[in-house]
Amino acid sequence: MKPTSTNANNRNNRYQPALYGACLALMISTFLLLFAGGMVTSTNSGLSVPDWPTTFGKNMFLFPPSMMKGGIFYEHGHRLFASLVGLLTVIIAVALFFFQGRRWLKMAGISALVLVIVQGVLGGMTVRYKLPISVSTAHACAAEIFFMLTVMLAFATSRVWGQVPDQPLRWNLPEQFLALGLCIVVFLQILVGAVMRHSYAGLAIPTFPSAFGELAPPFWNFGIVVNFSHTRVGASLVVLLSAALIVFLLRSKAQARGVKALALYLAMAVAAQCVLGMFTVWSGKAPVPTTFHLSIGALVFALAFLILLASHRLRLDGGANRSNLGYSNTKVTVAPDKAVPTSGALRA
Ligand code: HEM
């Protein structure tokens, strides 16, 4: 039988274990890289290696490991690990582009590649310009977006993505708005957190939950405004929005089990994040809880984004077709009477 374009598409869009494995490795190594990068700031090692792209005038890959001590260990180790993540990203972006059929996923691979390059340059600029707040903040936020992209790649190339059953109409508008709103609020919270961290305002209000013995600070300056916005206002908004979204998703009778599981993970991540934030303050910014707080912040962002992504999954994959682990981007390979309407497919 002559191969149709649908068959060709299905071949390209199959679940590919090697590709999934690589994306999973990228996601895990990016999470570790976030932690390693956080430790650079948390231990004040940002300028332990004063030059870039060289390390003490040497090719960074030839720098002797025996000299990686103290702050150099954190700073140079972060650079080496980042190079590994960069290499993995190049391989995955090329593989997605040539061996994978979904257009949006190709674009996601290219975006990850562009972002990892931008991130490398931003990292270099933080060193060259001696840690300016704007560049360090951009580097911190780009890191969280990059991690979110790697989670998306791992999720979209996994078997789970295609195995979600065919019933299409599981999302109602409040859930979608809440998912979108939560992504925006968490990103703003991360942005304010990064400004606070890099302007050394993490302890501008040195107590929690009271602020200088009161509910709201009795006096204000830049550091206190940023700190209050993050530790009280932003944190409350994140908790309220995520609680509303989680309740909606868990109570919905039609919602897929996988999405309910994501909602539970989000609940755990937000709770852990708040506890870690409090320990960051109570411990006077001890490096380990502070750095875990930064990393779990990235996880909260990634989980909120995954829920949003799941709500748009049918649209992203081009409609109703689920015949080949759900990976085809062609519109009709199921019988027309069983085909799912794609317009309004996200409404309950
Ligand atoms: C619940 C949502 C929260 C999220 C998503 C979040 C996220 C973040 C992130 C990503 C950073 C680091 C930014 C960077 O440099 O890359 C940060 C910093 C910080 N966060 Fe949070 N945070 C949350 C809640 C809290 C709470 C409840 C507290 C305190 C009670 C808190 C206290 C802090 C402090 C003190 C820093 C600065 C650490 C430093 O100066 O090194 N956060 N937050």
C-alpha cells in the first residue's frame, strides 16, 4: 500500500525512547545546574573566577581540578556543568528538528538552544561587569525559564503525553484562566525574588511572619518594599491561586488522572517552597535552604506551566488524533463519527 502523509507523520511522531531519555537527562541536569548556580550566589563565590570565557587566563576545560577549591569550586564547577547542559541542549535541539514530527516541539527545541546560548552570555556578563543587579537578575530568571522548557520537552516526548485517553473535553475556563494566572504570578514572584537576592535585600525584613514586630513594616525603603512584595504579597498570591487551581482540578470528575497527579505535586512543591522561604529568613540565608528555595521555585514554575500545557495539549498536537500514542499532528485518522471536535475542545 502506498504510504500516505498521515503514515509518514505517525512514523515521525512515534514515542522515541532515546529522545525521551535525552530530554529527561537534560531536565535532571538542568535542575542540578540550578542548584549549583544558586550555590555560587549563596556562598558569595560570584567573582571567585574573575575572567570569562577563560578561567584565570586558561582555557576553562584545561583548568586543573586540583585548583578547584573554595569559591573557585562553586564558580568554575558551575561553568563546567553549564557547558555539559549546553552540549546536551544542542544534541536535543538537532534531534527534535530532524527526527520528530511536531512543529511546536521543534520550535521548543530551538527556543531551548537560543536560551542556553543567551544564558551562557548573561553568565559571562555577570562576571565581566562584576555582578550588576540587572544582568544577574536576567540570568536567574532565564535559568528558571530554561528549566521550565526542559520539563516541557521531557513531558512532551514521554509516553505519558501520548497515553492520556481520548476524551477531549476536560478543561473548563476557570481552570484555564487559573493555570495561566498562576504561571504569570509565579514568574513575577521569581523575578521579584531575583531582584531581592541580587540587591542583597533578602534580609531587609529580618523576621517572619512579623515584620519588625508588626504585621506590616513601620518604615519603608527599596529593600523592604521588594522583600515585603516577595515574602508576603507574592507568596500569598501564589498560595491562593495554586490552592484554587488544585481544588478545581481535584474536584473535577472529568479531569485526567495525570493532571490530578500534577495538581498534587504542585500542592507539595508550593508547601515546600513556603517552608523553605521561611527557613531562608530564619537561618539568616544559610546557603543550603536558600539554594533549595531557589530550585524548588523553578519546580513550582515548571509544574504550573505543565498544567497549563496539559490544558492545551490537544490543540498543540493538532486536534483529536490519538491513534499513535497521541503523537500525530494530523487531524483525522480516527473514524469521522468518533472524531473529536477541535474547536472549543478545551472547554468542559
Ligand atoms: C511561594 C512562592 C515562592 C516562590 C515561587 C519563591 C521563589 C523564589 C526564588 C526563585 C528566589 C530566588 C531568585 C533568584 O535569585 O533566582 C527567591 C528568593 C527568596 N525568597 Fe522566595 N519564593 C516564594 C516564597 C517565599 C516565602 C514565603 C519567603 C519567606 C517567608 C521567601 C523568601 C525568600 C528570600 C529571603 C529570598 C532571597 C534569598 C537571598 O537573598 O539569597 N520566598 N524566592
